[in-house]
Amino acid sequence: MMERENYVRHVLELFAGYGDAEAIVADDRRVTFRELHDGILGIASQFNPGVAVGVLASTAPEAVMLQFAVHLLGGRIAWIAPNAPRSFQDSFLVRAGADVFVYDEHAAGALGSEMAGASGLPTYRLHELAAHAPAGLPEGVTTEPQALYQTSGTTGDPKLVLHGEKFFNTALAFARHYKASGEHAMKHLSLAGYWVMSTQMPAHMAMLTGGTYYTVSKFVTAEFFGLIAKERITDTLLTPPLLYFLLDHPLTAEADCTSLRRVNVGGAPVAASRLQQAIERFGPVMRPAYGMSEAPIIAAYPGIPADPVVLGSVGQPYGDLQLEVRSPEGQQLPAGEPGEVWLRGGVMMSGYWGQPELTAETIVDGWLRTGDFGYVAPDGNLFLLDRVKDMILTGWGSTNVYARPVEDALAAHPAVHAAAVVGVPSAEFGEVVHAYVVPAAGASATPEELREFVAGRLNGTWAPREVEFVAELPLTGTGKVDKKQLRAWRAASQEAGKDSTPAA
Ligand code: AMP
């Protein structure tokens, strides 16, 4: 078979050119591009072309080296979520068809050796692998580089999302475009591990453009702000719950964030009122971004204006991405009409690993069904309303209620720190709108006040029929509000015959 063109060869050329500049700063370790380059070649020399590696690692720079090394060999890397349930971690290795297992012996030694024992696979320690001297470029590579990531499972069991060479080539093309456009050199601070798909995209953008990828193994508010000020961080990515936490934190008022050029907020809906506060605090640097494991960057809104009409938008399709809003029958809908978001483009996944039927349901004629429900405004900006599966059908008229506008309305109340809305079964109305509300520190409001507040902004049908106050909202491993868990709370409290949440 013919030797394949491999994207990592281009990456290695770029890294060699960036030389002694800093590629990665991980806690107190600083790694240059030369070290990154050599680490990749050192690791690659220890495996055969086409190897399938299951890996348990999070923020170590060696994890970055490992992925590029496996890809240079035309291999498959499967990222085990360190915070997934144990049974899933074990089955992931089997489902992913791993030939070998690699774990970070410093950060996950105990779990790694347990998993090694349970899997029976040939096992390597990450730091030992990376300490190997670099060798020349591998030969005889005929297979496509691939990577498997688990979805965060906000709406079902984790699936294994497969990204192939098209995806990594697209990221390389985005990076070239970014560099050519003369935009600022990136110092991107990531707060999630490298195993998370949405971490890899901006981390690669930073490194491929000669910027620096910063990663921390633990989030501490004072250290977060300290790092931004000391290193003059330009970019970061926050989930909405983390943004709300920072906005309400006493340290935020005094922190020096003048270096920030772009604060991406994404992974879940961000309330327009909180985004407005963030613009007031951090300046016109907020960028709502919409992505999913299946297509990590779909739309983005750089420099979103503090205009209430557009603050709820996620902006316009990113890069080469094409986006259509379609009816349940798959017909494209005109601007302004809500429907399911479909897309196609280079960042789209190749499919769900080992699940051809699910893949065929999700990728239809080359288009990916996102399962997200929204509309495109006449100016081209995309507004997301809900997940198709989470929409609430309520009232005698069976009205469709979308969680997002209700959550935004609740979040605009001064006594509300954060809110999440789910539909819960009701004998009378099919479903009713049920809100979980985390009160703002030192503030209080009655359920009735909040209901009226939402009814005033939307209407009585959309106002939550039930409001429960909770100390915090349950989050998934990647920091999104876990709606499955909220529904489980509700079911558990009904089972117990009471009307309150177990977590209050
Ligand atoms: P995951 O694949 O687990 O990262 O989840 C992706 C889902 O998160 C998307 O399908 C959306 O429902 C949601 N999501 C991501 N970014 C945004 C955003 N900026 N606004 C609203 N929803 C978002």
C-alpha cells in the first residue's frame, strides 16, 4: 500500500520552525516547541504504524505529544475520560479496540494501574514513553490518523465520537488562516483536560500558530486570575456555570484582566443578562461559541455587542461550515423559523465508533443533525432555543416551550445566580415547566415572584409552574448542567412522595 500524506508531518515542520518558543505551560512546567517536536518523535519510535492506543491522561504536555505521535503513525487514539464511571472506563478500552493502554503515572497512577490490570493490555507509562530519545520519521504508514472522544452524555449514554484526518487537516487550515489574518499571538488558557474535544481545538490553534497553550491541573480562582495577569493570557474558554461563578466572585472586581482579547463562552447556553455583565467587566472580548463533540466549532460571535437583541445569539457559521435549519421532514426553513440545526463542514465527525445505525441516523446525505433546535435571524446570526429532545410540550394547547428563553428570563432576576429548566411529566398538562434555581448570595425570591417575573417577560404558559431552590446545579464531567440528573432528582422526589429536591 502507498504511504499516506500525514498532517502531523506539517505540524512537525511548524513546531521545528517555532524552536525555543514556549508551546505548553502546564502548571509550573514550561515546554518549548523543540521539546514538543522531539517528544512526538520519541514516542512514535516505540509503536508500530496503525497502533490503537487507549489513554488515561489529562493536562500533562506528554498527552499532547502522545496524540501527535499516534497520529504520525496513522494510528487511533482513544481518550478515556478520567472522571467517567469506572465501568465505562473499562468498557471504553474494549469498545475502542485498543491494542495498548497508556496512562499518566504521575497524575493517575492508582487508577491507571488498576485499569491496566483489568484490561490485560500491554501497558505503558506516559512520562516514561516521552523520555525516549527522538528518532527519524516513521515509514510504512498507510492508515488514517483517528481519535475517539466520548460525548459528555448530557442527553444519553456516552457515545464514542470518531474524528479522522479531515478534522485535523481542517484545524490546521484554520490555524494557517488565523496566522495569515495577522490576529494576535495566542496565549490560550484551558481549564479542562486535553482529553476533552473542546479543549483540543483551541489548544491546537494556539500551538499551530506558534502561540502558547496553558493548562492547569486544578482550578483555583485566585490562581486563575494570577495566571492571567502574570502571563498576560489573551484567550480562554469558559463554560457558562464557570462564567457565572467568576462574575459573582469577590476577586473578579479587582483582577487584572487587561490582557484578555477573547473569552470564549460555550458548551451550553449562556444567559444574555450574564453575558452583558461579563462585557461590562471584561470588555468587548466575550465570544459566545457553539460546538459539540461531533463538530467542535460550529458558530461563534467575536466581539458580541452589548445589545439585548443579539446577546442571545451564538453568531455565524465558523470557517467552511454550512448550516441549515430544517423541519422534522428535513426541509430547509426560511430565516426566522425555528427547526433543527443541520450542518456540514471539515470539523464534522466521521461517525460514532462501532455504531453504524446511529451514525446513519445522525449523518444524512453528508449532513450532521445536531439535535439542537433554533433559528437563523435575517442578519445571519444563529439563535439556539433548546435541544430537540428537551423541548417541553405543555398546557391544554400543547404549547412547545423551549428551556433557553425561560432560563434566560430567570437569570435576569437579581435574586438568581443560575437556573435550569426541564419538562417534567404532569397528569394534567402532559408536561410542565419545572425550574431549578440557585439563589444569588444573600438574596431571596419566592417561587411566585419568579413565576411572575418570567410571565412578565414571556407569558404565563412559559413561566415555570414549579420552582425549586437548590444549593447548586448538577454538572456533567465537562461542566454543563446535567439535565438528566435534574430529571432524576425530580423522579426521586416524586417517588419519595415529597415535592422538594434531595439536593437543597
Ligand atoms: P457536547 O457534545 O457534550 O459538548 O454537547 C454539545 C451540546 O451543547 C450542543 O449540541 C448544544 O446543545 C450545547 N451547546 C454547546 N454550545 C452552546 C452554546 N453556545 N449555546 C447553547 N448551547 C450550546
